[in-house]
Amino acid sequence: MRSTTFADFSLLFVALIWGATFVLVQNAVSFLEPFSFNTVRFTMAAILLGIWLVVLEKDQFKKLDKKLLLSGLMLGFWLFIGYAFQTLGLVYTTSSKAGFITGLSVILVPLLMIGILKQKPGISSIIGVSAATAGLYLLTMSDVSSLNIGDAFVLICAAGFALHIVFTGKYSSSYPTLLLTTVQIATVAVLSGLSSVIFEDWKRAFNPEVIFSANVIIALLVTSILATALAFFIQTNFQKHTTPTRVALIFAMEPVFAAITAFFWADERLAFSALIGCALIFAGMIFAELPQGKLESWFRKKLEKKEADLKA
């Protein structure tokens, strides 16, 4: 299996993890406030990664320098912005609109690639992004109420996640994966902790009745190990073998997996339009995998034929 294909399947597994744990997180934050939950979640993940680093990969510490540290801090900052503004936005807007606007990172990534990495997406990526965006709308937008301040906050969240994907693509091939992942996860933990102290009743995180309740402890264990430590290690390790636009399209499958999980775990039913949306997101992801040269050649031949017919 080609490295790019294996990388894409690995990143699809990450989207599966995130989608499957969405219900767990929703239940947990009804007991423990979001910033406090993320503080504990990312701290546990950072500790796990740190232990792995010290026990099995201590040689990576030799490559710890100012550039790596700054790169990890930047990745952690944009990741925190994504989580923080999504949480803030949900206070003012609906979860359906938040899901759609967050998914707009699939559009923002190729635009940011042009500005930051000076890379232009190909035709297959553009078509894939368009299909996935339409699918996100059909899957998540159950209401089309007027825009509000919460929607603006979630748009900042989408930009944060998009920038995290773009800069992961930029830095992942330059530094040791485990060390870079540990730095960014620890950064999110620290920033979430500061936010919980400022905006929330952080003392609830030290209340045994809250932190050790079944919903919270299960969600923390699953998300810290699978959805944080493992997921971001996979993203940092495998994104170097693919493009940021492909990563954004693959991650657009997260709400699809969340919907499937909700169907089995919470007995939620999807409307017909939502099913069409799931199919479009999947089609967009597959379309982006088509051979770039062959697709552009096909479009060029079609265009040349059309021009010849017009001249005739």
C-alpha cells in the first residue's frame, strides 16, 4: 500500500474516533464545564505522551530546540483556538449551525494553503471540497435562522482548526513526531487551564462526585487516550505523506461518523437530506483521491473538444 493511501486511511481512522466520541463528550460536559473538561483531557494526554517519550523515545529530546518548541506552541495555540471558540459559540448558536460552520474549515484549508504554503489545490480537490461543503450543509443545517455572534465565534473556531491542519502540514516533516505532538498537546492543556480559571468554576474539576462520575471518567479516559494522544500523534505523523486539503476533506467525515454513532448509541434518526449530505461528504473525499494528472487531462480534453465544436 502506498504511503499516501495508508496515511489517508490512518487519518480517516482519526475522524472515526472523533465522530464516535462526540456523544461521550456531549454527555460529559453536562457535568463538567468544557474548558475544565479539556484541561483534564489534554493534561492526561500530555502525561501519557510524555511517559511514552521518556520511556521509549528519549533520544528525541536531543532534537528539542527553540524552533521545535515554537512550532509546537503554534500548533497547540491554533488547536486551542478551535476548541475554545467552538465551545464559546455553542453558548449562542445551535449545534447544527456550529457543526456546519466548523466544517467550513474544509474550504478555508485550500485558501490558507495558497496564502501560507503557496500551494494551489488541484481540480479534484476543488470538486471534492465543493461536494463536501454541500454535504455538510445538508447534514448539519436543520435550521436556517439568522446569523448571530455565536456563528462568528464558531467561524473563528473553523479558522483555528484550518490553520492547525495547514501548519501541521508545514512542520510535521521537519521534527520528531512524538516530541512535536507532546508540545502541542501540553500547550492546549495549559491554555485550557487558564481559560477554565478565568471563565468557569474550575473547582468542580476537583470535586470527586463530578470528576469520578461514570459519564465524565469514561469520556475522559476514551478522549484523552484515543481522541487526543493517539489521534493527534497519528495526524502529526501521517500528514507529512498527504496534503492539507485532503486532510480537511477526510476530517469532514467526522460529523458523518458522529451521525452514525448517534444512530446506534442514542437512537437518533437522520432525515433524507442528511443522508444525502453524508453521501456527498464521502463522495467529496473519494473525488479528492482521484489521480490529479488524469483528471486535469480529462477536463482539458473536454474543454478543447467544446472549443472545437464552437469553432465548427
